[in-house]
Amino acid sequence: MYECPNCGGNLIFDIPSQQLACGYCQTRLDPYSYEKDHDAVVTDTYDATIFTCPQCGGEILSAQNEATGWCSFCGAHTILDSRISKEKRPDYLIPFRVTKDDCKKAYGKMMQHAYFAPKELRDPQWIDNFRGIYMPYWVYMITQQGHSVLKGKRVHHQGNYTITDHYDLHSDMNNYYKGLSFDASASFADNISESIAPFDVRGMRAFTPSLLCGFYADTADVPPEIYAADAMDIANDNTLQQMNKVPQFKGISVSKPADTNAANRALCTRCTQTDNAMFPVWFMAYRNKDRVAYATVNGQTGKVAADLPVDTKKYVLGSLLLAVPLFLIFNLLFTVVPSVTLVIASLLAAITAVIDVIELGALSRKEKLFDDKGLQFQKGGMINNTVRSKRSPKFVGSTYIMILFFVVAATLVFPIVSLTPSILILPVFIATLVATITGFVLQRKTSQRGKIPGFLGSAIAVVLACVILVLHPVSDLFYYGGVILSAIAIFLTLLGIIREYNALATRPLPQFNRTGGDDRA
């Protein structure tokens, strides 16, 4: 605990003044001039209190010995276990520039447009739970120095001929990229850190523990090798973009080598320095049963990113309020025969089934950690210091192309549907069949396994429409009955889409590879 030298009160880092401040006697101190007795000699470590959540095992550290009674990672209101530890001193730190009041205002401004978000996310008492946390980052220094040879081409026309000129482009590289940063915590999802990026590394200051006063910090548990290749890849892409602007290469398209290692060799790209830094983040967790959503604000720039689930009741009510006037307007402007109405309903059912399957595909990718290298590493996704490259099965991507083809084909023949509605039902049926098969395959690979799939209702509606159109009954009641059942099926599929969207917009309760309980047991 950092004590005021005048009155003994607790010191905290005051964001507006960028100094240590005492809440009792209003003393202001320079963080670098203030030294605790055991900080008089600078070492590679510093004293910290480690707080561990007994439910998820998440750990957070502080320069003080007090913590609020809830976990930032799983949102549980619990008494955190604590212990004293010596932590490795990071190289740099960007101090908080955005105050908590500014953070809440920025978040509130974003929530003005989140019409269907749960009411708890707008509750001022809940918003007050934002906590200032320093997140660990790896900061890379990338250099490109040496002689580079790249391939290029220029296409021009001469008469009826198209001529392509190929070049070997020689250049002397003398570039450097300082400050390419990636989060070094497995508990801090990559998509969250990317959403509130960038941080201005010109604001980095040498680390001193007193800057943590009044805030918390996460620990670096992902090695720097995980993101070094990504940093070099970013440098390569930017260099190639700049080369296309060089006057000597005007009109020539510079080609990037397909292999990453080849690109590094061609551009003389090397990672020459890696620093461990802490960047400021305002962090809030929203817990709903077995899911958790995070809201984050960049503590330097004020940029906001948040997981925003949908309140099903709000969405259904809003949809009904919009659907009723649209129905009345279309009823006045258009007149269609019963068979056409049934085909249109089946087309809408097919579209909702496709959307539901696409959501399942995105959910499968997210739950397999395709986009989070740090968490892949924590889950054992390392082979020879390289994160395993995990991609969705190729047949899934091909299926989406097939679905899109059939839907587009169906739309193109829509003008003649009033003459021969049965023409449209065939591509609709095929698209729905492909979507249904793909949906069952994908659902088995997600947390939605075992639940009634949303796309199933729409699939049944399309099959029913096909049967009615093939039998071609005389009575219009069969057609209108099919339309009503299709509308019900579409509604059930939309509920499934909302359920899957909420699974995408939230996260399972975290379980870290640390000492802790299991809320899901």
C-alpha cells in the first residue's frame, strides 16, 4: 500500500493531474519521485497483491491490498482470495488518460443506439462497475534493412492485345516499425483488444509500481513468440503498400510472396526487440446465467467496444410494431394470388434458415478459438512454438457459396413467379436442403448441441409449401394455411437466430488454468 508521507492516507493515481494524490490532505506527488522503502533499489520485480476468483480462477493484481467483491472476468459477486507475490516488472506503461466519468459517458453514448440490449446494461448502478485495469501487451520493434528483390508486373493494352510486363524490383530497405502491439493475456480476448485499438505508444512511460495505485492489472501469460509473426506480417503489408507509391515503381503492381517466411526474406523483415508493456483499459463484466458479456473502454483514447446481447422480448415487440404498418402498406399496394403468397413465404423461410446456419458457422469458429491465439496457447494449441492453424472445414465455405447461388437464382426468376410460382420453389427447396444438412453438421460442433435447431422450423415450412404446390389443391384455404404455418416457422427460426446471436455476443463463463472453482460443475 502506498501511503501519503504527510498524513498516512492511501495514495491513488489521479488521472487529470497525472500525479499521485491523497484523498485526505490533497497532497500531490510525482509518481517517479515517490519511492517506498523497498522500491529504493530498482529490481526486475515489484511487490503486488494477487487476487484470485474462487469460481473461475481468474487472477488480477494490485499495488494495494484491497479489491472490490466481484470478479472482472466471470462477473461473480464473491470474496476474492488474495496473496502477496513478486511480479516481473514490465518495461513500459501507458497511464490512464480517460477518467471513470468520461468512460461512463462514452459507454452511455454508445448504448443510446443499442435499442434491443438488456436493460441491465443501461442501469447506472451497473455501469458504475467499470474497473480500471492495466492489460499486458507485447510491443514489437520490426526492422527491414538490406537489399530486397520482389516480383512485379504491369498490364497494358496495344491494339487487340493485352500485354503483361514482368519485373524484378530491386530496392534497398531501411525501414522500422516501432510499437506494433498485441495483448499478452489469455483472459483478454483478441477481438476485444483489437476493437479498442490502437493505443498511441508515444505515450508510453517507464514503469513504476506507483502508477498502479488505484487500479488493477492483469498478468502476461502468453509468450511474445505467439504474435511476432503477425507483427512482421503487418509490417510487410504496409511496406508493400508504400512501395506501390514509389515513383520508380509507378504503374507496377508489386506482388507479395505467398509464403510468410518468403515475404520476410524478400523484405529483410526481422523482429529486433520485444518490450513488455501495460496499457489502460476500463473493464466491466455483465453476467447472465452461464454466459458473460464484456464492455471495454480504451483508457487512453476513450474508444468503446462491448458485447451486446439482444433482449428477446424487446426484439419481438419491436418487430411486431414494425411489421403491422408494413403489412397494411403492402396490403394496399399489392395484390397477389394465394400460390404466389405461399412461394414468397417459403422464400422468406429459406432465407431465415440460411441466416441461422451462417450464425451457427460463426459460433462454431468462435468457440473453437480460431480468432484468439492467446487463448489457443492456453488451451494447448501449440506445436513447436507455433499456434495450430485451425480453419473451418472447406465444405462449409463451399456450402455457403451454393446457398448464395440458389438464393440469387431464386431472386432472379422472381419476376415470373406470378405466372409459374412452381419454378421458384425448386431452388428454394434445394437451398433449404443444403442449409439444413450443413446446419445439423455445424450445430453438433457448438454449444447449441442438443437444442432444437432454429432452422428446422423454416425447413419444415419449405417442405410443406412444396407439398401444397405439387398437389395444387383447389381450395385457397390450403395455401393460406401453409402461409400461416410458414409465418409461425419463420418466427421460431428468428428466435433461434437471436439465441445464437446472443451466444456469439457473449462468452461462456471463463475457466482459467489456475486454482479456482467451477461455476458450471
